Amino acid sequence: MSRDTDFVSLRKFMNKRVLVVVFLTAAVAVTVWSVLRYSTVRRNHRLDARGNTNSPNPLSADAWAEAVEKVKAPRVETVGNEGIVIPPELQHYSDRHWFLAAQVAEVEKYKVHTCQDYVDLAAMIKRGEMVGVPGVTDTYVLYGVGAKADESVFTRYEDERDIEIYSEAQLGEAYRRLDDRRLSLQSEIASLKVQSGKLNKRERTKQSELQKQIAAREEDLKSADEDKALLVQVYGESGSRQKLFRDYESLRTLANSFNGRSFNIENPADRQALKGQLLSSLRPVALKILEEVASAYHQQFDRPLPVSSLVRPEQYQHALSKVNRNAVLIDTPPHSTGLAFDIDYRYMSAAEQTFLMAELAGLKREGRIEVIRERKANYHVFAFLNGARPSDDLIAASLEKVTEPMPEAHHPPGTVAKVKSQPRKTKTRATKPHKRKRSR
């Protein structure tokens, strides 16, 4: 009997032990899952930031992630265009070119320098013409700024051509890489032609495939030849060569200490991060407008204002235009001035959009900004330098410089009637085709 009792006791003890082990295992599994999930969310948010935190401090990345979560958090109210009434101030004029012409007129009036590439933008920041915009503050967050920045080498953008900048030591290596590439392609083409020559007429499929490969290699060779010719052209002349060397050295010096961080412009990852930092910039007058709007929005809804675009060099604008129809290509793209920024309204409720549009409409009536509600979920805002809109005469005179397609304004059901263009004191001529020119 005693032996049976001992056996039962042992069995109960083992059962309890098994339950404890199972419980602890489950607890550990849940903990590990939670940590991994939290880490993944944070990592994904940081990847989305694309350098927008403007700080090496991990706490800034956490603050950015938390701000984005607030931006995207579900609303009790309806999110979308239903029931939204767009005020006249945020719609196109009856002459759709008047919107861009007003911004071009401001550039003409004050001879505003527009940045053409990252090197140009870096110089403007160094001179104090542009100021850095924090990736996250109490009232706004940069969400999507610099999303198309890549890790390619820095270049000068001249006559719609990208000219890579090198140090003196790197130039020789660049020539060698191009020569090796050309020789390799020539060898491949010759080999493919030999293979093609050995095929008989019945092997049409193989013949066709080889011809495609030959054509592709010949196109690559043509590109390599053009790259070599451009390198010879721009680095062959002493004055041009020395200027490009200075550009490289100036950018390298700035990158060594920028916004409290050090970037190695010879490292691809650092190049991409630095580009994101450079694109997080605005002129002071535009930043002041952004901060005012963000403060009003945050005070009303306790959410950070999502800002999706700031300055865009013409080089970046050109690349962006391939995927964004609203990235206009004119002689003076508004974003290249550093006076324009975009606000993302994708996640906003009707109440939020109505409030925000009222704020922007008020600033436009005061003459401080030009603004439009774009179809691609953005409010495009352009700040006038001295808080005063250019005259109608100056805007009319700028019309012929605006011949590219206009940004698409979004007018959902319930929108008010289109506004008429501003009264004009002079009769304007019909717009004529305008040949694109680049001036530095």
C-alpha cells in the first residue's frame, strides 16, 4: 500500500512539473514573439524613414516610428474624399497654368537660386540659404521625404547629364573601370558573333537569341563609349577638371560633419543616408510656414503633420518625374527653390482635411503662400519670400515659361465650383512651346 501511495505522489509531482515546464515554455515563446514583432515593426519604420530622423540617436528613430504610428492610426471619422468640400483657394484657376506661373514669378522677382543637384544643395546649406528640417518634432514628421534617394555616386547635373565627381586619385580608377568594361563587352560581342556564325539556317531560335544578346551588348558598349567620351570632355579641360575636384572635396568636407554625423561619400550606404539628410531641407521662410501649419493641426487633433516632400534638386526632380506625374519638369520646378513642401493627407479624416485646408486657404488669402490639393494625396504649398504674392502682371509675364502639364488637382464629389483666374491688368498672349534651358 505504501508503495502505491508513493507512486501516486510521484505521479502528481511529475504532472505538476510538466505543467510548470509547459507554462514557462509558453511564456518564453510569447515573450520572444513579442520582442521579435516589436523589433520588426521598429526596423520597418526605420527603413521607411530613409534618413529622415536627422540624428544618429536611436531615440530619434523611435520617436519617428511613434509619430508615424499616430499618422496612420485608425480614425473614428471616415477617411477619404467623401463629404469633403475643397475651398476655392486650393483648386486650380480657370487658367491652369496660373498656379505654376505664380511660383515662377516669385523666383523671377527675387532671382531665387534653384539647386540642380546634391552638390549644389550641399553648398546652399553650407551658405545658410537652406536649413535642415528635423525628421520628427512634437508637431510634424517627415514621412516619405527622400524616398527615391539612392546609393549611387554623387554627380553634377548639367544639360540633363549626370557627371560623376571624383577626387584626383579616383579619376584614374574611373578611367580604368570604363576601359575594362569596354574591353569585356567587345570580347563578349566577338564571342557571340563567332557562335552565331557556326549555326546553320535551321537553328533559327538559337540564332535569334544570340542576335538579341549581341544587340544588348552592343547597346551597353555604346553606353560605355558615351560615358568615356563624357569623362574625357569634362575632365579633359583643366578648368573644368579642377572645379569638379573642388566640388568633390567640398562635399567630402561637409559630409565629414553634417547634422552631428559623419558620412563617408565613398561608402554606398553613407551616400544614400547623406542624400536623405540633404533632402530634409528648406528655406527658412518655408520652414516657418510649415511649423505654423503643423502647430495648428497638432493642437487641434493631437497628431503630427505628415510632410512628404521638401526641397528637390532638379536632378532628383527629373528622376522622380518618371514615377510621379505631379513632379513637373519646367525651367524652375517649385521644389528646387526650397520654398515648396508637400503635406500627405492620405490618412486624414474629412474633419482633419477640412481644418487643414481652411488653415492653408487663410494663408493664401493673406498672400503668404500658393497652394493646391493634388490628386496624389498631397497639399502642395509654396511660400512667398516676403509674405506677399507677386503682382498679376509679373505672373502673366511668367505664363509662357510654364508649358509642362499641371499637377492634377483632385475635386471629389461635393467640391465647390472652379475658381476663376486672378484679375489681370494686362492681356496675355497664348502660351508658346518653350525650349528647356539650363543655367547654373
